[in-house]
Amino acid sequence: MGCCSSAAQSSKREWKPLEDHSCTDVPWLLLFILFCIGMGFICGFTIATGAAARLLSGYDSYGNICGQKNVKVEGIVNSGLDLTQKKYVFFLDPCNIDLVHQKIKSLALCVSACPRKELKTLADVQKFAETNGSTLCSYELLPSEYTTDPRAAKLCPKYPVPESAPIPFFHRCAPVNISCYAKFAEALITFVSDSSVLHRLISGVMTSKEIILGLCLLSLVLSMILMVIIRYISRVLVWILTVLVILGSLGGTGVLWWLYAKERMSASTVETQIAKENLQALLIYAISATVFTVILLLIMLIMRKRVALTIALFHVAGKVFIHLPLLVFQPFWTFFVLILFWTYWTTVLLFLGTTGNPVPNEEGFVEFRVAGPLKYMWWYHLVGLIWISEFILACQQMTVAGAVVTYYFTREKRNLPFTPILASVNRLVCYHLGTVAKGSFIITLVKIPRMILMYIHTQLKGKENACARCMLKACICCLWCLEKCLTYLNQNAYTATAINSTNFCTSAKDAFVILVENALRVAAINTVGDFMLFLGKVLIVCSTGLAGIMLLNYQRDYTTWVLPLIIVCLFAFLVAHCFLSIYEMVVDVLFLCFAIDTKYNDGSPGREFYMDKVLMEFVENSRKSMREAGRGGGAEGRELKPMASGASSS
């Protein structure tokens, strides 16, 4: 089979780009389809057992679904009620959250309306019931008994009852005040010793939400602008990015120190808790920015000699985007499909939380539990999240690889398909879904053990000894490195499949042989390209962060803007990564195509190069630079050693 053939046979096998198309890894496609059918069975099972109705309509502590007639549960009082007029779930103590069992430790009732204003006493609760017809106490109490029956202390809501509003589509009464959510987050974030700090952080996010949304939109616009710049002025892009990053990092660092000095002078006259926190945050930001700037400048100084080679490679990639403009929109489609799948997965996960048969618990209330082998559906569903997410990302990689391969190995660019992206998608769907399924499954096999080890490390935090902690972290780190290596190899395997229409194992082996033969070039050229794209991400994050600092600085007297700025910078990096990763992918595919082209073709009649004139200039310039550096006897010449002449013959 493909995985068993030798590397020597692979190197002798003739590459025939885009000449043959055949189905690859069909058994893996069938396995993936069967797995997806299993995912669909879980969804159907949860809907058939009533979990969907319980999730959407809500249910009370006695097993009654709100807004409909119910069936009596054996041994449970107040079950089997007709709650047609009571369509909302109301928790007597909505802020009493049990994080260990992941539920609200409160009696839940079905009510006809949520309290839209704060009720401070039982008399207010009674008046609300008489006025609106919505009884907020347990079913066995009449509204007239709220202030007289001693059971009201247990069967009525904890007062003051916070103002609440129904959650759209889910019919739950949720508190409007964010203080309840702050307490919930405080329980999750254990490093916050002072709860008032967390309350101010969340308040800062809520106060600055318009600025946060605007800055997130700014990062999206900057990413699009950067893609346009890459496409049209790729020859000068590297130098522009280098200068802008240097100026941006130095300017950002200077602004932070200036704001710190200004804030320190103003803090000496007006001392408030928020001012002290902002002053401390500015000092941390300024020191971090200074260290980052120094490291960045040192790296750029070391890599300055390789920038000229990267410019030519970026120009070729920019030319690909000119011929294939739809490549720019690949992150949108991938993100859209991922959002759809994650929404479906989360919905089914919520269904699983409410599926099963009604069982009385130790408190006399109803819980829904699944018995037998079906209780392990959680694990199957979790594996599905990882595998299908990786499958979607792999489909993007295969689509991009197929389009770039079509561009590279088409001698006359005027003969390109009208939409190479759609042609690549068509080849993917018709021939190579099995290869994508197999590659994504391999990543899943590595990712799951790493996630399990990370979960164990989190659960044993503070309990394990130093040796065990070190070994656990080492295993996690090794699995992470293995995952990154396999991801890179998979991407090149998809490129080989797009070129020669071979199965995954054969393609991975062929790509690995090519990469090993060009290991020095991969390290010297491809890494520089990735570094320059990283500078682009840094530019977007710095620009967005600087705009955030200037805007949030106007709210420094009444808002703690540490958390809003972190949120904005993280989102900016995510957006920049999504867009520039496509460019990085194009560079990687081009490099593999170039390596294959120079290995199996020498420019003679019948073995002409596929590369265009710009890439030929890149080859000549890079070889010239390598020869000059080699005559100098320096490390540069040894590192950028050109291909052996024998590599051209097969």
C-alpha cells in the first residue's frame, strides 16, 4: 500500500501534475461518513427523548416542561401539571451556582412572566402575583399565603428579587444586573482575591462595549487593507512592514511610557482605586512593550540578509492572489462553516445536558439521566468536535493547495479555469474527501491525548509533586510539537495529492522526501516569509491596541480598561491570523511546487520549467546570492547551499 512503499520508489516515480484524477482514501471517507451518521444519531436521540423541548421551553425542578401539559412522574409531587400559561423558567436564587456539578442550585419554577423590576420584600412578590398573575413561589403556595405561611422562607424567591428578562428563544428569566455574572466569573477565576476587582473589570467591559466593537471592526478593516497591500505592492511590502513595525513598536512603547508619566503626575493629586489600577496596568504594559521591542529589533537585525530573497517570494504569492482573488475570502467561508458546525455541536451538547429519563434526586426534585452505554455519548460527541473541525480546516488547506497548484502548473495563465477555487473545490469533493478525512483524523489522534493531559494537569494543580508536574508538562509540550509538525506535513501532503492525485500516505511520503532534500531552503526562505507575515500580525495588533489606548484613555477616570484592551488585542490577532494564514499557506504551496519543478525539470526541451518569469528571476537571484555568500566562506553560504545538480535528474 501507499504507506509501505519505499522512499526510493517514491523518488523515482514520475510526477504528472494535474494529468490524472482518481479517488483517494475511499475507506477513510466511508469511515468518516459512518462517524457523521453516529453524530446525527446522537442529535436524533436527544430530540426523540424530549431534550430539545426541555432545552428550548425550559423545565422546572419537578420535571414539568413549561408552556405545555405534562405527564406525572412517579413519586414526585407537583409533577404532571398543566403549565400551558406558564412559559418561562424562574429560579428562586439565580446567582447560587454550583460550579462542581455545573448547575444552578436553586428551585426552578414555571411562571407566566418574569419580574421586570426589583422586588424587595415578600409583600412585593405577593403584589406582583396578584397584579400580573405570575406566581414566583412554589406551586403549593397561594399568593395570599406568601406573607403568612412559614414555608414561604423556603418556597419563595430569595429577596430582593433582581430585575430579570426572558432570554430570547430559551424562555429563562435571567437577571439584568451584571453583578450576578460577576460572582459567577469570580468563582471561575480563582486568582482574583478581591471580588471588587473583578466587578470593576466586568463593568469596564460593559461600559466600553461600543469602543470594543469599533476596535474589532478596525482590526478586520486593517487585515483586509493588508491583504490588498500584499496583492498589489508585494515588492515593497517587506520593507514597508519592517519600517512600520519598527516605528510602531518604538512609537507604541513611547506612548505607553508617556501615558504612564502623565498618569503618575495626575495620580499624585487625585488618588482613586481605579486610577491606581490604571497606573499599575500602564507600567506593566510599558515594560512589556519595551522588552518586546528590544527582542523584535534584535531578531530583525539577525534576519536582515534574507529579506531580499523573501521579497521575490512574496511577489510571486501576490501574483497568485491577482489571478485567484477569491482566495482572500477563504477565511470567511471557513469561519462561516465552522460557526455553523460549532452552533450545531453546542446545541446538541445542550440537548445532551437535558436528555434521559426523569429520576428523583436526594432533594426530592427531578433530574434527567441517561443509563447504560448511551451515557458515553458525551465522549463520542467530543471526538466529533475535534475531528470535524479539523476536517473543515483541512478542506480549506486542500482547496487552497488545489487552486495554487492549478495556477503554478498551468503554463499559459490565460488557460486557467474561470474560477480555479471552484475547480479545486470540485476536485476535493469528487476525489479527495477521503484524504482530508484521514489527515484530519491523524491530527485528532494527537490532539485528544494532549487535551486529556491538559485536563489532568488542571485538575491536579497544586496536588502533584514537582517531578510529576514536570513530566506532565513535558508530555504536553511534546504532543504540541508533534501536532504542529504533523499539521505542516499534512498541508504539504494535501499539496502533493492535488498535484498527483495520490493517497494520503503516498503524498505525505513524497512531500516529506522533497522537504528533506530542501531542508535548508525551507529553513532559510520559508521561515523568513512566515516571520514577515508575523510582523504583519504584529502591525495589526499594535495599530489596534494603540487606537484602543487612545480611545480608552478618555475613560480612565471611571473605567478600568485593562480587560477591554486585552480583548481587543486578542481579537485583532485572531483576525490577522485568519487572513494572513491564507497567504502563508500560498507561500508554502508555492515553495513545494517550486521544489518539485526544479527537481524533475531542467529547462531542456520536453522538461521545461512550469514556473513563470518572476519565479525564474527569484531562482537566479537566490542562487547568485548563495554563490556569493559561499565564496565568502561565511555561515550564510553554508546555510543557503543550493540544490545539488543531481537533483535535476531522475
